[in-house]
Amino acid sequence: MNFTRGRLDVKRAMTACLLVVGVAAAGVVVADEPWDEGPTVTAATPSVAPAVAIPGSTAPVAKHAPSAEAAEYALGPRPAHLPVRVDFDKPPAAGVLFDVDSGDILWQKAPTRELPIASLTKMMTALLIVDRHRPGEKVLITDEALAYEGSGVGVLPGGKKVRLEAMLNGLLLVSGNDAAIALAQHDAGSVGDFVKRMNKRARELGLTCTHFTSPNGLQDEGNYSCPRDLAALARADLSEPRIRAIVGDDHAHLPFPIKGGFLDLWNNNPFIQNGTPGITGLKTGYTDAAGRCYVITRRIGGRHLGVVLLDSPHPLPQIDELMQAGAGG
């Protein structure tokens, strides 16, 4: 797969639940991730914990050969000796460090443990939308989309139609739950039918420990995945130029049918906001049940690496340490 480097022009730190007002228009940006800038944990001995042995806690082993598409994005088998040896004092519930280009596993902890994933769900929503729709299509803003909860674009014009690519930016940059609902209805006619398509697509990609119940992840019950599946989904997302361009950028200035005619959206990825070099994506998420969930990809040390952490008490320093270790330094 050929991945291009995301553009990173402006260093910016934002706090959670920030209201962002563009120069020519306004967009309400509510971050769904309470960031943690705690101290970095010192790398030590390896800790590759197995998934908890309770029903539903681990993914079943596939009993059939994966499709060509599933094989393209799936991670490789666990090596006999993991290249990266990192232990955390307060580890995530599950996680994996992988090479985005090759799919090689460098570090893992409970990689098939099924856990709620909050807004990481939108990685699948985005993939379905770019697979099935063109940027210039017009998306109707329904009453259901306006009745969203949690993070949102916040200024969607009810009853009007908005260019699809603007909605895709709202979905991925500010984690818009309102955008997720509107896009789901545009694609399938209803949120419920779109969720069926999400689960069908998960099966096609060989995601054996993944199940969706909404297009935005706000509903935790029955909405779950595991680090290994999310890494494969990240590789699929980054193979799409439209998704890659959005998640690697810090800001979008978009024509929009509101006062002023334009909408400014800022990426809520804290690594992009903080100016960390080489960040190419991808998605953050938080609910009380899911905890802090991150899928971050970065070009570092001549490699393109990805980290998935689920329910991490200190995601930012843990991701940074894993990236540094994976890059050999």
C-alpha cells in the first residue's frame, strides 16, 4: 500500500470541549477525548498479557481462509519474539503497535480482547462512505441528526443539504456524532440499515472481534472491537486517499450553507494539535465505558507505525513511548 504523509502546518494545543469559531463561519467542536498528558513510563521488561478468559472477551479464530481484501489489511502473525519490549506501570486494557505498511506486529497486549471503542467506530463509518459515495453528493440534515448527543459539528443547517465531503470532514476532524447520523441516513436510508452495512463490511474485512450498533460509537452496549481488528481497519482507512487527506491535516476551511458561507474545522487529534512531526492520523474516542481509546499513525525513524490503545489511563505518553521504541529510539 502507498501512504502519503499528512500535512502538518500549524502547531496548536486545544483543551477538551472547545468551542471553535472560524473567521467566516462558526463550528461547534466538542472533543470526545479528555486528554492525558501524564509522565512517560519507562520502558522495561515485556508484558504481553493474554486476553481475559471470559465469554466474549476474545475473538474467535477464523475457520476459513480470509478474502484477498481481508488478507491485504490484516496484521501478520505474532512473531516468536516481539521486537518492542515495553511495560507500563498502568497499562491500557489492550493494545498493539504495528507497522502500517507491512502489517508486522511489534508489541501487543491482549490484541483480541473485545472492548467498547467509542468514536473509533467512525473509522468504519468513514470507510463505508468513501467506498460508496462521491465528494460532491448532497446530504440532507435531518431532525434525527440535529438531535445528536456528545461531540458534534454543531452548526448543521436543519432541512438543508450539505456537500458530502464537508460532512466527512466533520465526522473525522471533530468526531461529529451529528455528521455520522446524517451520513448513515444518506447512505442507507436509516441508521439501523447503515449499521447492518457496517457489520457486513466488518465481516468482509475479516474483523472477527468487531460488532457495531451505531455509526458514531456513542452507544457502548454491543459496540466493540479489539486492537488487532482496529489496526486492520486503520490500514484500510489509510488506503483511501480521501480519508488519508482529512485525518492527516490540522484544519479544513469548507464552503458551508451557513452565515458567512464557510466552516472551519480543527482536527481534535492531540498529536496533530501539539505539532508532533509525522502524524498521519487517525482517530480518538472516549466514553465512560470505553475509557480513552486511540488509533494513532505516524511516520517516524523511516517507518510508518501505528498504535491502538483501548481504555488507556495515560494514552499520550504511552503512544509516544511505543512509537519511539518502534522506531528504534
